[in-house]
Amino acid sequence: MYDIRNLNIWKVSSLDIFRCRDKVLEADVSKRKETIMSDKCQAVFDEILSLVPTANFAEIKRRRGGKLRFPIYINKSLMETDLDALELSVRSSNCLHRAGYRTVGELVEAIESSEDLKKIRNCGAKSIDEIMEQLFCYQYGLVDKGRKIVYINKVLELNRA
């Protein structure tokens, strides 16, 4: 039996989930040459480039040593959204379920960066990349069409340093 208490990443969800608040996650993307990206995420990154041509996330990640910071807006619906909404691979999904995560909100509340995901048993570099990429794409998909450019600019601002 796998005991999640030994992972040191579980936090009790905030009781103040009815207000929308944001949290910044930092994805430490691997420096592998090959990147496997889902078609859905590829479409999201293509859309981002069409909206804001200066939003070259590959260049940002290269400049920042593989790290990309992005905001996650936490609200009641995110707290209740099942992890299946992220459309993760079986391995990544099993890692998160085995660690005790059932909703996207629980996952977002528990992690500060992709470093926290490394503590999960069998969650390797590819799984971590996939989880953080899907979190970013899921958050981008939740943003209203009129505010997508504002969201992209916020991501670019967070990654200027």
C-alpha cells in the first residue's frame, strides 16, 4: 500500500474556495530535445502564437533554463473539477491518483512548482512535463476569449526576469 503522508506535498484545501484567487505555478520543463505534446496543447500554443506573435514560449523556457511561470485562477469550479479533465496519460493519471489527488483544485493547491511533483512515486520527467503542460492548457482553455490576450501578457510578464 502506498502512503501519501510520506510525500510531504499534501495540503488541506483552503476553505476560502468561493472567491476567485490566483496562484503562480512554475513548471521546470525538462531540457530534452524531443517534446511530446498532445494535439490539444499544440493547438493551444499555435493559437497563442497567432494572438500574440511575440509569445514564443520555447524561447522563454530556453532563456529561463527550462522554467515557465504561469498563473492558475483558483475558484469553486476548479476545486471540484475531476483530474480526468486534464486528459493525462495513464501513467501520469495513475501517479496523481496514487498520491491522493482526485480534483484539479487539490493538485493546484498542493503544488508550488513541478519540483513538488518529483516527490511522487513513478512520476518521472515526461509525466511532470505532461502534467504541467496540461495544467497550463487547461487554464488557458478556461479563460474567456476576450481575456486570452491579457492572460498571455500576464504569463509573459511573469517570465520577463
